[in-house]
Amino acid sequence: MVKPSTTRAAVIPALAEAFRTHGFEGASMAVLQDATGLGRGSLYNFFPGGKDEMAQAVLEDIDDWFQLNVFGSLRAASGGNTAEARTSVAAMFTTVDNYFQSGQRVCLPGAFAVGRERDRFAIAVSAYFVEWIEVLTAALVAMGHADARAIALRTIAAVQGGIVLARALSDNTAFTSVLSAARAEAIL
């Protein structure tokens, strides 16, 4: 059994992995209790809105992580010189590869975008993808790409599709291959 967490923030990573493993619909209260080591009452104490609030907290945590580790550096580089933007975009590919564990870790905003829960979390899911597209596009513009938005769209589609392929084929090289091609297009 999992050792129970004592803070709301400490529970969120366990909830995220439960949603990644079981999906939103499959993550029953029993699954979430088992994942966190907390009883129903403790979970509702941390998340009075129930499973919806838990999922929203997980999406916010993912967004915070991407703000700190991906979006922030892309945003900062978009106002800089070409070399700075290139370094930031290259770092994004490495960071994304590590975060998604070479395609073996589910992208929850992506999974929620295609699941029955899509409408329930549409604002958070859309905001995640819109911001990624915008900051990557701006960094690519700073690098001199005339078709920056199209490259940003293909890059993010490659990440999402690469995750699906890597998981479907149980082959990390599918993700790394797709990511490598996207990197080559973006970095030149």
C-alpha cells in the first residue's frame, strides 16, 4: 500500500499517475484511494469537488510544470537572438523527451482532449495546447522560420502522435524517431 500523503500538493503526482494509468473514467474513487494511500474522506477533504477537482488540480500542476520547464524559456527566447531561441527550442525537445519518458508517459491534456471528459476540462486542455503553440511559434519566428506556426503545429502533433505510437507499439524508439524528425525541422 502507498504511504499516505499529508498535503494536497503531495497527493497530486499520485493522482496524475492514476489518471495516466486508468484514464479519467477508469480512475474510480477506489483506484484514486489506492494510488494515494488516502481514504475517501481524506481525498474529499483535499478535493471537496471530488474527482473533477482532482483532475483539474492535476491539469494545473502539469501546466505549472510546463510553464517552469518549457513555456517560460521559449517565451524568454522569443524576444532574444537567433542563437538563444535555437538553444531554447533544442532544450524543449530534450525536456519533452524526458518528461514523456520517451513516449511511455501519457500526456494527460492530450488524453483528456480525446476522451469523454473533453468538454469537462476543455478550458485547461485548450489553454495548454494554445500556449505551447504560441510560445513555440514565437521562438521559431525568432529563429527566422517563415512558416513558424506550421512547424509548431507539426512539432506538437509529433509529440502527441509519437506518444500514441510508442505506447501502442511498446517501442520507445517510435517516439524518439518522430521527435528527432520534428527537432530536425525546427532546429535546421
